[in-house]
Amino acid sequence: NQQIELTLNFPNDSSNPSNLCINNAGDELYYLYANSIYKMNINQTSLPSNSFVTTYAYGVGLDPSTGYLFIADPVNFTGNGVVRWYNSSGSLVDTAVVGIIPNGFYFWEP
């Protein structure tokens, strides 16, 4: 019905949340805030106090088929970047060196 259900205020005025993702089940949100990735259940009524992953991220994507969270790190913005992916528990699954300034992800499901 396009009504606001909940308003959450972020504590740091110098940082804005970005890269909002939702899992395939539609019950968990992931977002980038102050150089950390946070995860919260959609039924939570307050922001999480602990980060899911603490890392610099220039882009974030959630693979709907595996549930892996992909994080793009441009390293120095002049050479190859790095992509890291994590499982839903926050454990690092793998890392790959990629091209210059990785930023976003596209997941294709046939």
C-alpha cells in the first residue's frame, strides 16, 4: 500500500548506506555502510550493531542461486581489482583477481 513501515536512523552522518541487496527467500537484507557489510532480517526493528563483513567494497551483489555475497574491491583504481565472495555465515568462500575497477554484478539464471 506504499506506506512506510519502519524508519531506521544510521548513526554516522558522514556515511550513507548503499548497495542494498535482498536474499532469494526475501527475508534478509545486506547493505554497505561505513566500510562494512551488514546483514539484517527484514523483521528486525533496529539496525545490527555488528557487521557481517568488514572490508572496503566498491560494489556488492548477492547471487540468488547460491546465496553468496560478492564484494568488489578496486584495490587502487589503476590496476586489477579483486572480487571476494562469502557464504551466508560470513565465511570467505573464494577470491578472484579481475579487471580494473570492479563495481557491480549480474547473476544470470537460465
